[in-house]
Amino acid sequence: MAGTLYQKRFCAGMDLRTGSGIQMTVSALAVTALALWREPGVADWSAELIGATLWLGLVNSIGAFSLMFVMIRRGQAAAVARLFYLIPGVSALMGVALLDEHLGALSLAGFVVAAAAVGLASMKRGG
């Protein structure tokens, strides 16, 4: 959230590719250092790992960052912040649809509450 507001204030004119590249490089360095500290550093290069890595890199990272930057540039930083609350619920629903996972009542209730809160926060105020 702080990074979104910082970017809105100080980096609004930054090229989307440059901004994404900088953020992903810094994130990759931090995650790599943490992973090498906690894990042996040996990967099982299966088709599932390659597919998941491509999905996360192309769709989640590049696609999501680009959409976020466009929304920030158009003055919709608050909308970007609200959408972050939908990520866990949408991810859980994708797990149900794609991985045959099962959601409990508490998970469903949490998703409904988060979706309702985002909907209420998105409503225009009368006046």
C-alpha cells in the first residue's frame, strides 16, 4: 500500500516497463536471498514447475503490475488498494475450479465479507 501511494506521488510518469522491471528485480533479489537461506537451492524442473513459474511471472507479475500502474496513472490508487482485498478469495476460487480444492464454510464466509467490503468501498457517495 505504501509503495502504491509513493508511486502515485513521485513516479506517476515512469514508463510501465521500467517500473515493473525495477520492482520485479528488487523483489527477485530479496526472495532469492531468503530462499537460498532457507532451502538447499536445488529445483525439480518438472513441467508443473515450469508452467507455474511462467504463469506467475507472465500473468501475475507482468500483467498485474501493468494493470496496477495504468490504474495508478489514471488516478485510481484507492481502487488498486481495494482490489488487493479480493486477491485471496479469487485465488481460493481458482483453486476450487482448477485444482479441485474444497472450501470450508469459514473460507466462504470470509470471501463474502471481503467482496461485500470491496463493493461498499467502491460505491459512489451521494451528495
